[in-house]
Amino acid sequence: MGNGSKFHLVTLGCPKNEVDSEKLAGSLLSDGMEATDDLTNADLIVVNTCAFVEEAREESIETILNIDELRNEESKIVVTGCLAERYGSELQDYLPEVDRVAGFGVPVSLNKKSNVPEFDLLNLPRPAASKPWSYLKVAEGCDRACGFCSIPSFRGPQRSRDMNSILEEVDSLQVKEVVLVAQDLAAYGRDQGVGEKSIIPLVEEITQRVDWVRLLYLYPSELNQQLIDVMCSLTVPYFDLSLQHVSPSLLRKMKRWGSGDRFRDLISEIRKNSPEAVFRSNFIVGYPGETEEDQDELIDFVKEMQLDWCGFFPFSDEEDTYASGLEGKVDRALVVERLKELSSLQDAITSSKRDVLIGERISVLVDSLGVGRTYREAPEIDGIVCVPESCEVGEFADLIVKGALGPDLEADLI
Ligand code: SF4
């Protein structure tokens, strides 16, 4: 397929997948294809899948089946992304509707002559962003071995991108905000022999090129004083700490670093540095062996630390992980109960933190007509700010907070 034929690209899963999709689109466009939003009009349909947990796998398969019902008979379906990487030929056997299964770095076009370099979507050029912000993936893979996680087994060890190629990409995106992502972001550069903390020079360079730099997925032990200083002074003071739990015994079973007390110290230290700092974290509920006491420890932590945003996820038993062989699986109904307890507690905390902002002056990046964000909200993850429609899309606006509803704010001209 080439000149004049049309492709339709569907992206599922996490921000990291969105970056891959933009690069896939870039390579198909450079092959002479045209993008179309109309599935029925496409010659090639690419589904970039997610396989992180059971629910994501089901969504990926359902999407492929729905597409098969809607597409025109001449079109071809190519499945790529995590599901393709993890299940490869098995997927092809299970879904005869699919014309090709392509793992990472394998060309998704059915044209065999495509020159996508093997295993390196990361360094492909990418079209300028259509929004005032963009994700930017700085490394692929992970060197850790968290008990619940299958990512290292199919994404492989960490491979960091060269800093110059990242900076070139920053320039080409032409955005006001760059959101840095990687499986283990603060470990960026460690595999290149360019120094333990090359995330710091990287952030310093990027902040010279864009207004806001946001860092997602920080493993807590990586956050040393130097990185905290840089984040508080140079970038938006937004700390996405990947904590997963606070009970030390459960964290050891997860093969992760830390404890509630260490996390308390870390958060307090950051707040001392920057009282304006905003925090997000994720926690897994129902990991094998989790007790009532563990849950109580987590509840106490959530109550005490008053983080701005928290996500709570049920443990998902993934094959080929350390956790799948552990005893003490927690009953589903109990997991649901614990999740509900934590979510309603956090919803109230988030709302009250938003209420406090009423009357404050804020600087908002306007993402689309009537919708923007301050540094406190990561795009597509946290709440939003409703802004007057007179605010220009793609620019910053100085506004005043007039109201709050759950996670969202309403702001007006000063
Ligand atoms: S840090 Fe842990 S949870 Fe995150 S990708 Fe690596 S192994 Fe998985």
C-alpha cells in the first residue's frame, strides 16, 4: 500500500502508546498513505493495543472485533502494540479477522518494503502536535522486576534515547507543555553509561525550550534532593510518585522499595521545598497476602498525606509474574470493598483540595475551546479547568477560580 491509500489508526492504553501511535502515523504518512477518521473508508486499519491487565486485553480484543464488523471488505487489519508483542502468533490464530500481527518496531504497513528500523519506534520522526501539550517518550523498557508487573518480560530492559534526538523532537512538536514518560522515568540514561542522573540535564535542557515540563511515573527511591530541587525550581512542581502501597511487608512482597514512613518523609521534604507542590500516586489493592492491617495502613496514609490525586487499581494476576505464584490471593468482593473505601476517601480529599483554590489567581494553558489546565492537572489524567470561550486555544491565560465541582474547576477573567 502506498500513495493515495488510506489508513485509520486506533490507539488503546496508556500515554506511552499514544506516542508510539503518533510515530506510526508519521511512518505511514511518509510511505505516501493518507490518514482517515472514517473507518469504513480505510484501506489499512492499525490497532495499537494494550495488554497491561486483563481488562485492557479484553478491550483490545473487543475493539478489533467491532472494527471487523464495521470495516469495508477490502481493508486490512494490522494489530500492533503490547498485545501483539505479548501474544504474537497466538493472537493471529485466535483472531482470524486480523491480517497481520506486528510486535514493536515491526512495520505496520502491509507493504514489505517499509523501512521502519527494527525495534526503534522511539527515534522515528513525529508530526507536530495538534494540541498545546504532548507526551514525549524518553526510554522504552524497564530494569526493575516489580512482583505484579509483566512489562519487563515483553518490553525488555530499559533503552534510553539519545538526548539530542529527544531535544530535536521537543523542537518539532511546537508545544507549550511536554509530558515526559517512560516506564521508569527517573532512571532515564542509566543504560547509556552517561551518568546515573541524566534525567536532570535532560529536564534542564527541555525547560529552555518549552514553558512546562511534566514528569510522569517516578519510582520513589529515585527522587533525590537534586531532582526535587530541579522539579521545584524549573518545571511544574507536579510529583507523580509511583508508590503502589505503603505497608513495608507488602511492598517487599511486591519487590519494591519503600514504606509509608519513607514516603511521608519524601512528601514532607518536597512540600518544604515547594508548598505549591502537587502530588499524584497510584496504589494496588488486593495484592496477594494483603491483610486488613495493610489496608488500614494505606487508609491512614491517604488520610494523613492529603495527596491531590490518587488512583486505586485492583491487583491483576498476570501470567509470568512473581505475584502470580504467590499464595494468599484476596477475595474479589473484598478487593472491591477496599477499593470503594479508598476511592470515596480520596474523592473527598481531592474535592476539598479543589475547593481551597476558589478565589485564587491561576495561570491556565488552554487546551481546547473552553477547557484548560493549570500545572496542578496532568492532561487526560486529572481534572480540568472550565475557562471562558474568549480564551485563546494554545495560549496561557491568567484567570481567577470561581467555583469547583469534584475534580474540576471553573475559572473566569480577572
Ligand atoms: S517500575 Fe515496576 S511496575 Fe513499573 S514498569 Fe518497571 S517493573 Fe513494571
